[in-house]
Amino acid sequence: MLNKQGFDLWANDYDRTVQLSEENNEYPFAGYKEILKGIFNEAMQKEGSAILDIGFGTGVLSAKLYEHGHSVDGIDFSEEMIAIAQEKMPEARLLQWDITNGLPEAIADSSYDSIISTYALHHLTDAEKTVFIENLLARLKPDGKIYIGDIAFRTREDLAKCRLDSIAYWDEDEFYFAYDEFEKSVAGLCRSEFHPVSHCGGVIILSKLS
Ligand SMILES: C[S@@+](CC[C@H](N)C(=O)[O-])C[C@H]1O[C@@H](n2cnc3c(N)ncnc32)[C@H](O)[C@@H]1O
């Protein structure tokens, strides 16, 4: 798994390597564009909304929303990623923060229409994901939604199959979503749905229990 320095080094080349994997329909980024497009379309439903992007990277998704008049806050631990994204979104509040420590105090009084996170939450263990999502739900407006686009599978068996098919590239240090297990872990916290997009990626949508 990459640490902060690893992402700093990857920042300038990030968009190109993602595109290659996406175009070849390969793990890990098969379905990337469709996943981001789906989340973009959902977040666009409300005009001028407040958005929080967790692990925004080069800002591929949040910069598009920013260009369409949404207000963007973001969290990422890589200063190189932040520098690239900030150039695209000069007025966005982009915070350098490691999400393994939860959420930063700076957003404790903020609430969001959409909390988006693409290809970042697999850096948390499954137990950490549940705690983190509980923290995110507290920052969500009553009718807001959390959109997670990531390497994700319907079941642990599907995940194991993809691992075998991609064994040469598989990152053993990352924690991909097995939705059958994830759904149970957040059932007492929120409503959830899963939309598979490719053989290794999909979108999870979370909303508050009413
Ligand atoms: C694979 S990139 C995804 C970037 C972007 N969201 C996208 O879809 O292209 C993962 C991003 O999460 C950030 N990240 C990874 N682990 C993190 C952590 N523990 N705390 C904060 N940011 C983290 C990295 O710096 C990187 O920008």
C-alpha cells in the first residue's frame, strides 16, 4: 500500500496510469470513468451544493463539480496531489489530513449534500471503514448522500476470483469492498446500495436512516 510519500511521487503520473488500466479494462481501474461519471451525475442533481471529497487526488471528479458551481471541501494526505487539485479549484478548502486519524477538526461544523470518495477508502481496513463512515454520516445533511466509487465486489468470492485473475498486479496491502460483508457492517448506521460497474469496480451509495 502506498504511503503519503508514495502518492506524492505518483501525483504527476497518476492520471496517465489510471487511464491505461481503465482503457485495458483491467484491475484496478476498470470502470473508472463510468464510476466517476455516475457519481458526478448524482451530485449534480442539486445546484450549488456543498461537497466533501475524501482522497480527492488530482481532483478529476471534484474539479468538474467545482467548475459547475458546487462548493468543494476536500481531504487528502499528499501535498503533491493537493497542489495539483488546488490549481484546478483555487477557492476549494483542501485540507492535508490522514484519514486513518478520522476527520479533521476544521470540518467539525460543516455539513454536506454529497460526500464523495473515489479509490481512496480501500486504504482503510474494513473495521476502520465502518468507524470512518459513522464519522462521515455525522457530517451529512439529513437528505444528503455518501457516494463511494472504488474497487468493490458483490461478494468475497468475486473478490477472490479477481485476485486470482490479476495475481501479477494484485496489491495485498489494500482492503477492497466485499459488499455482502460491508452491507452488514453498516446496517445499523445507514441505508446502503451497491451498483457494480465493472468486474472490479462499483459505486456504493449510503444515506441516513430516517
Ligand atoms: C488512488 S488515489 C484516488 C484519487 C481520486 N479520488 C481519483 O478517483 O482519481 C487515492 C488518493 O487518496 C489519498 N489517500 C490515500 N490514503 C490516504 C489517507 N490515509 N489519508 C488521506 N488521503 C489518503 C492519496 O493521497 C490519493 O490522492
